[in-house]
Amino acid sequence: MNDLLISLILILVKLGMIFGVVLSMAAYLVLAERKILGRMQLRYGPNRVGPGGMIQPLCDVIKLITKEDFVPDRADKWVFLFAPGLTALTALLSFAVVPFSPPLTLFGREIPMVVCDLNIGLLYLFGLSSLAVYGVVLGGWASNSKYSLIGAIRSLAQMLSYELSLGLALVPVVMSAKSFSLTEIVMSQADWPNMLSHPLAFLIFMTSIAAESKRTPFDMPEAENEIVGGFHTEYSGMRFGLFFVGEYINLIVIGAMTTVFFLGGWHGPFLPPVVWFIGKVLFVAFLFIWARGSMPRPRYDQLMHFGWKVLIPLALLNVVITGAVLVAMNG
Amino acid sequence: MGLWRDIKGTLQPFWITLGYLFTKPVTIQYPEEKLTPPPRYRARIVLTRNPDGSERCVACQLCSAACPVDCISMQAAEDSDGRRYATWFRINFARCIFCGLCAEACPTMAIQTTPDYEICNRDVLKLVQEKEDLLIDGCGKDAEYNYYEHSGVGVVNERGGNDDEYGPVDPKALMP
């Protein structure tokens, strides 16, 4: 009984820490993105509120909360109100299986530094990223607006197509780690990060996860200059804020997934494991911000063409080659 | 080859934006650093004086007539020696569009535009400036110029008495 209580308290503490760190990281990623994009365009970005603009996220939140929470006429009200929460929720839930440090021994107890070490953690992540489509599609559908609907349809098709190549890119990783558990996958990269042993899978993964999370080279669902704001055109106030925060939590999720699957998780010399983990996550986040500052948006049919005719065959080929190499090495 | 071109076109932008990331931004941080506009910048309008310190304005109403938004008004009067001047002169900067047509129209170079762009005000009535606000102590852009030393009828010199002038033309002598 006592043991159970301690485990429960530990889980709650870990949850609280993860929520705190992820939400504040998401808030400051918004600022970081605005500042980095600004510097790439020879501007300064926000630097007026507080030293170097450090209080800007707080001001943005206050602005969003005090704005009117508007529901369009003839919108499907309950679905409309519910959809943004779904987006942020699925993004947050992904952190349950992400291991950010090797197990810690405290007072003779071994504490795994992950909320829940599922043995099918990878499948859980895929399940959540499929559910994340619902938030976007329901929000777009319920808004009763043509732009929202077009954005929702685009994101539905795009996220479903790129999930395939995303999954196929991770098959070689699972094959070499011989496990679906994220902790096991990180353990298997103690010597070599998967990025070096599976370079093709890494490239396919990075491309498809950018499309999966609607980051810029693939931000057709919310393409501002074609369809206003895509699925969140009709949203205002904190509901728009939830979509927005969800996007940046997603950016951290991407960083965490890339770190766990390809960059070797917490492994690294000299520094403590947690620092390595957070550093790698932030580096991946910077890569995506950098891509947003550099890449134009392809046409929608080019996107589908690329996903189905290039990425998926390449990923399948990669699975076959990895399997052959593994068989040759063992046999 | 197509593929090579695509790869190059995908990677090159990253290199360029990385270069810009470490370049100093071109933004001028306004309240702390201020841009000094070029001398011919068209912002606050002033009334200038002659090199000898007298007012240049002769209240000819040309600026007021040229103004597309009718923001200049004045009252003309005449000195005892026949020299014209404005008893009051008013520019409504809330209306002014800073086109500079008044400065172009002015024959005596009295009304001039300056690079002083910081004239914003929360009280709109403070933007209506009278002659004492507009009149400055200098000559502005044409430091040497004095209208009455080149032209003008009988105020400083006799008609045609200036160095670069000739006297009245006798129209009857202009035979073909």
C-alpha cells in the first residue's frame, strides 16, 4: 500500500514537472521562433517587453485570454468549442512515453525517468499523432467556413499520407533496437546514434514529421496567403491560443521523437543526460524554425506526389535493405 | 540534372538564411536611435528669415493656393514702406500631407520643409501652429537668398535697380 502511494506521488511529480517544462518551453519557443525568424529576415523580432522581449509570451497569453471567444453563426457549437482542446491534449499526452534520462536511483529506489515506460511506446505515439488529426479536422469542419473546410481537408489528406512514410521510416529503427519501447530504443543507441546508422530513414523521418506536424515547408493546411488561416480561420481568443500552443508543443514532441529515435536520446559525453536530451530537442526545434525561415511552400499536388511516389517507396526500399543487412550481419 | 538541381535548391536557402542570422539587422530601434533624414526630407514646415534677419514671407498666398489640402492660411498686411508681411500665418499639421508644394510655390523661399519628423501629438489642436511657432531664426536651405535683392518693386531698391536686373522694357521699342 505504502509502495503504491509512493509510486503514485512520483508519477504525479513527474507529470507536474513535464507539464511545467513543456508548457513554458512551448511559450518560449514561440518567442524564439519569432526572434530567429526576425534575425533571418534582418529584423530584431520582439524585443520591447522586458529584457530582450522575455516577457512577450506572458503578454501574448494575457491578450489572447482577454479577447472575445467568438463562435461563428451556424457553427457546430460543441465540436467547435471542443476541437482546440483535442489538439493541445494529444500533443501533451505524447510526453507520457518519452524517456528523458536514464533511470535514477534515489533512496534505494530505482525511478525510471519516464512517466510510463510502455513496451509499445512507439505505437502509442503513432496512435496519438493519428488522433491529432481529429482536432484539426473537427475544428475546420465545425467552423462553417470555406477556408476552414479547405484547410481541414488538406490537413486530413496530408497527415494521413505522411503518417505512412513516418511509420515506415521508423521500422529500421525498431528492427535494430528489437523493441517498441522508447527506453529500449535509446539504450540501443549507446554507441552510435541511429542518425548515422540509418541516414536514409533519418531524412525520410524528418521530412514526413514536418508534414505530419504542419510545419512550414508543408504548412498547406494553414497556408496564410492562400486560405487565410486554414482550419483555425474562425477561431479567436484562447481557443486560437490552444491551437497555437498545440503547434509548439508538437514542435517539442517532434524534437523529442527525433532525439529518441535518431539522435541517441540522452546519450552524450561530459554533460548530464537531461541536459543532452533538452539540448538535442532544442536543436531539432531550431532546425524546423530554420526550415521555416528558408523554405517556400510547395503546391498541394506536389506535396501529395512527393509523399506517395517518392517517400513511401523510398521508405519501403529502406526497410528491405535494412532487413537484408541485419540478416547478413547475424548470419 | 533535375535531381541535382533540386537538392541544390533545397540546401542553398538554408545557407543563405544562416548567413543572415549572423548579420546585424537593419532595423533602427526608434526611440533609442534616431535616423537623421537627408536635408531635403519633407517633414515639419517652417518660415525662414533673410540673411539680415527680416522675415522672408510676403504673404502672397501662393503656398496657400498651391496646398492640395488647404492647410495654410494667413492674413496679409503692408508696412509703411510698402513691404508686405503676414499679420498671422497658420499651418494645420493635422491636415498637412507633407507634399512640399508650398515650398515649391514660394517665390521668396520663406516657407521650407525640414527633416524634423517628430511632430506627433495626442492633442490635435497642438498640431495647428501659428506664425510664432513656425518662424525660425535661420535662413533654412538658401542661406544667401534675399528676394528683394533680386526682384521686387521699390521696397529695397528701385525697380530694376538690382545687380542682376534690367530696367522696365519699353514695349514700343520691341518692334520685329
